[in-house]
Amino acid sequence: MASKKDNNILAALIGVCCLGILILVIIGSLLPDSTDTEENITFNVDENETTPPANNSEQNTYETSGYCYHVVDGDTIDVEGVGRIRLVGVNTPERGQPGYQEAKDFVEEMCLGKTVYLDIDDAENYDKYGRVLAVVYVDGMNLNRELLRRGYAEIMYIPPSEFDPYTWI
Ligand SMILES: [Ca+2]
Ligand SMILES: [Ca+2]
């Protein structure tokens, strides 16, 4: 008798458990949706700002920094204590070509008179003109990538290189 009662109680408990699991599953299926929505909202807010911030791991990879006192053109700047920097992985139009001035203006706006952080290309420190090949970070932003994303520059990938500009677009 006692075992039958126990069985009934057990059956009831199993029933309650099943119901509980069912409720949890339903809640579980709803929760990720609401989380996604929150993430999307946050992401959209970020996108509406002028520049998406570079993630911390990228910011921490620079080898040196210095004051940018001159912008040569959209892909070349002069940095105090370092020298002439060629933004690696990208190419902006040369003087006289369409888009030259826009690219240069953008880089001046971003870099001129500021401290820039340089992630020098570990695979190839200099180009054939003796310019330092580097990714330039300013205000936590990868400027090389930003030039590509804004259409001021095109990819110019010359291996060997520490950086793959195709991952920036
Ligand atoms: Ca160029
Ligand atoms: Ca490096």
C-alpha cells in the first residue's frame, strides 16, 4: 500500500517536474530573443556614432606612439620620434587623382596635432622608400581600416605582412 501511495506521489512529482521543464523551455526560448534585441539596439547606437571604437585587444598591440605633426597624404603621415609612416594594407589616391584631397583631409582631421599609436608591421617594418609600415590608431580607432570602410582608400596587400586588410572590410 505504502509503495502504491509512493508511486502515486512519484507520478505526481514527475508530472509537476515535466510541467516545470516545459515552462522553463518556453521561457528559455523567449529569453534569447529579448537578449538579441537588446544587443541589436546597442549595436545600432554604436553605428550611429562617428566611428566604431576598436576593441581593446587591438588597442593594446601598438609598439610605439608619437605626435603627428604633418600629413603627407591619405596614407602617409610624419610622426615625431618615429619618422615617416606608410599606413600598411591600404592605398589612397595620389596627388592629382580623384579622391586625393578627401582622403588627406580626413587623415588630417583625425591625426594632425594628436598622439597616434603605431602597430608596426612585424613581418616588414619598412617599405622600399624607407617609410615605417604600420597600422595607425587614433582615439582607439584603426585608421587604416577606417579609410577602407569610408571609401577613402583601397586595399593594397603586399605580403609578407602582419596584417590582412581583407579582414578589415
Ligand atoms: Ca597612395
Ligand atoms: Ca606589430
